Amino acid sequence: MCNKGITFAQNFCNCAMVMTESFNSYIERSVIENWNLDALTDYQGATLQYHDVARKIEKLHILFENSGVKKGDKIAICGRNSAHWAVAFLATLAYGAVAVPILHEFNAEQIHNIVNHSESKLLFVGDVVATQITSEEMPVIEGIVYIPDFSLVLSRSATLTYAREHLNELFGMKYPKVFEKQHVNWHKDESEELALINYTSGTTGHSKGVMLPYRALLGNLLFCMSDLGIHLKKNCDTLSILPMAHMYGMAIEFIFPFCSGSHLFFLTRLPSPAIIAKAFADIRPAVIIAVPLIIEKIIRKRVFPHTQSNVIRLLLQMPVVSKKVKERICREVYNAMGGNAYEVIVGGAALNQEVEQFLYNIHFPITVGYGTTECAPLITFSDYKEFVPGSCGTAVAGMEVKILSNDPEHVAGEIVTRGTNVMLGYYKNEEATREVLDSDGWYHTGDLGTMSSDGHVFIRGRIKNMLLTANGQNIYPEEIEDKLNSMALVSECIVVQKGDKLIALVYPDHDEAKSMGFTTEDIENIMEQNRKELNGLLPPYSRLTDIRLHSEEFAKTPKKSIKRYLYQDL
């Protein structure tokens, strides 16, 4: 480890002083204080109030008790976002069991692997997942519960079957008069106690189940409440777009607003740009949490066509009117996102620099955060008022961040962090844990970055993505892709290395090409012009030799990053 000249970004608090309560106490308090208010709504569907959530949690606890689930046992949840998904998760933690959220995009084999590897006792499944899995492939589970109505898909226990068939009767026996606020008395968690295991991969050979303690969940929650919650009105409306089985969506879009007494709306279907735009207009969320792909599509499809005309460009160059023009553009962009958000928070990947600079120039309230599953997820963040273009903020409370470089301001090095939010390790994988958690408690992110003197972190790319030229030059493909993504007819791209050559694979914007009447030959000619223009912006060692058209959208992770490893041999 290089120690010379390391710059620290310290916002490190004595979290033992802050964390005087358990994580579950925040869930309890929100349920009790907001008892008769709307809590969870499936967009264009049914609504659960906070007291409804509490009742359903209690009923699920009866199922858990009768299926032999004990505190510390694992309960897996796999399905698209919904109010009942949220209830199943909250019920698991409130019981003292360990939640195992599984991304519904995983295939059946991956789901089977995770359920078996985690030794989950119960599995909650959504409507699509229920038709894909095979119970015989998961011999350890006691039962499979259908998320939409909590019915049993499978029961290997007579007591579990009986409990589900007589659930209302058993609930009535437990609470013979009425279920009230004073009956909400759930599991009192400890700081280092395991809360959930979040799998970053579904394959057996590379299963990395991130073990997150309650301290990590609480650290993220307290930061959101203190730094973001103070700007939001009480009982405001929020929209959950990102999968709750991913820590970014779970912590920022679900746990934080629920514990703040907000009314959460879930997009229960594939979040296409059209559906998201309508949801923004209908719900008018108080804060927007998004991945870059969502924001970039809104700006490129709905904003740029109106703002990049010759007239607008000319007006923006006139000092007298440019301010008013920017204000009008900002207002239109703001209204396109519901017109009520305190700020738009982008995370999960880097925001395209052209889009980011455009939003910054019109004074739109946008900011970019950075985190990993292993930190549940927050590492750095800054409010939009302190946002520095190109950066992803400064270290959040409870965390230290440093760059392993002799010159952190100018020479990229690995980003490492330690503190409240860091995981316990990888489940059943001590070797992988030792590779990323060193003896001093630093988590090695695998990301490359620099840091300004005031602590703002700037990400350059992933260590494993970095390309090395024959003459020893380091190339960060993400930086080339960012520039190419802003060029004509480029929908998305990836840069790969073949020998001493750099080649870009591009999936074109076919809708735009069709509207212009362009043929495949026309698109190829435009890409060649893009290549020449791009190379003029790059140093000689990182210039592209060729741009090749890709016939379909690139496969992506749940946070919408391209799965690079699939395209290295193309």
C-alpha cells in the first residue's frame, strides 16, 4: 500500500454517539407515528397505510413461527418492486431473521444457487419468478410464498400449511380485541448483527453474498435523514424506480422514505421512459433517485431537441437574455420530472459529462453520489448546492475515503474507504473477503479515482477495465465512451482493446436514424465521422482505430451498466 502523499477525505463521526437506537426502532416509530397515513402504493394499484403494513408484518410473523424460522435464519425475496415486496422485507428484519434480496432479473439457475448458498428457509416470489423456478432445485427451503397475496406456492411443513389456511383465525387469537399501535414491538437489533445478505452475482462459482450488518443500514439511514430529509416536507410522496433488491434502491428509495413517514409509490413493471415520465407527472415526487440511463434518456429525447436549435444556442450566448433562457429551460426540465423534487440524485454509474454539464449550466438541482453494495451503499455524496461537476461528492458521515496514490489530486489511484457503512465480509467466502478488506479495515473498491484538496472524489474508471498500451500508457475506456456517447446517432457504446488497437462497439439510435431516413451505409459513414472527430479530442495513444455497429442493445446489470465481459471477444 502506498502511503506517501495520500489525501484523506474525512467526515468521520463517532457513530457510537449517534447510533443510540436500533435500526428497527426507526421502522417501528415511523409505523406508529404515521399509523393512519398512506405508506405503500403499487403505482396505479392498491395502497397500504402504515397500520396495514404493521398488520401484514404481524401475519407474516405467524407464518414464520409456524415454518420453524428462528432469529438469524435466512429468508429470500425475489420479485419486482411492489408494496408486498416491501412488507416481506420489513417483516423479515422485524422478526430478527436475515433478508436475502434477490434481483428478479436473475435466471432460475441463479435464483436456485443463491437460495441454496444462503440456506434460506423461506422464499418469497413474484408472479414472473414463480413460473420460472423449480422447487426441487432448492431442497432446503420450507416453503415458497407468493408475493402478490402471500399464498403458498410450496409448503414442506404441515404447520406452515395449517398456519396459512387459518391465518386470520390465528391472528384473531393473538389479538382478540384489536391490533393497535402498542402491539408494534419488534426485534431489537444489535449494531454488528447481520441484517441482510445481498448477492452481487448469481453464479455458484462467483457467489459474493455481501453481509451487511444493521450498523451499515442505520449509517446510511441516519445520513439520508440528516442531509436529505431536512429538505423534504413531512409525509411527502416518493417514487421507487430502482430494484429494491439492489442496495441503492433499497437504502435511498425505500428504507429512507419509509422511515421518514413518506408515501412510497412503486413502479411494478419495467420502468420504460414513457412510464417513468407519466409517473413523474402523476406523483410529483419530492426527490428523484435515478441511474444515469434514466436521466440521459429524458434529456436527450425530450430536452436536447428543443434546446440545441440555432436560435436557442444564439440566445444562450447573449449575456442580457441568457439568464432568462436558462431559467426557462431549467423550469421545463424540472417540470418534465414532476416539478416538485428538491433534487435529482444520480448514482450507480457516471453521468454523461455533456448531460451533466448541461444540467449544471442551467442551474438544475442535480447531484451525483457514489457507493457500492459493500457499503450499503453510500461512500460519497454532496447536496446539489455543493455539487462539483465531474465529481461524486465528499465522504459521507461515518466514512473515511482516501486514494492510494502518491499524488491523489493528479494521479489516479484505487479508492479505499472504511467506517460505519462497510460490510462484515462475503458470506462463506473468506478468501474474497481478504482480497478487499485489509487488516486496517479499509475496503478496496476496485475503482480508480482522484481527489481534490477539499475532498471531492472524481472517478476515472474500474481497475479491471483499465487498458494498457504497448508503450505503458493507461487508458480508461469509460472516458472515451463518455465522449462518444454524446456524438451523432450513438445510443450506447463500449470500447474494447484488440492487440494494440482500440475499437468501439456502438449500438446506434435507430429511432433517430429512421426519422432522418438514414440507411445502414449512412449510419456507418456518420460513425466514421464521429471517430475522426473523437480522435481529435484524444491523445494519440487512446485514439480509436475503428467503430463497429452492434445490432442490439448491450446486456446490462440492474444498475444499467453494460456487462463489459460479454463483449471483450467481439
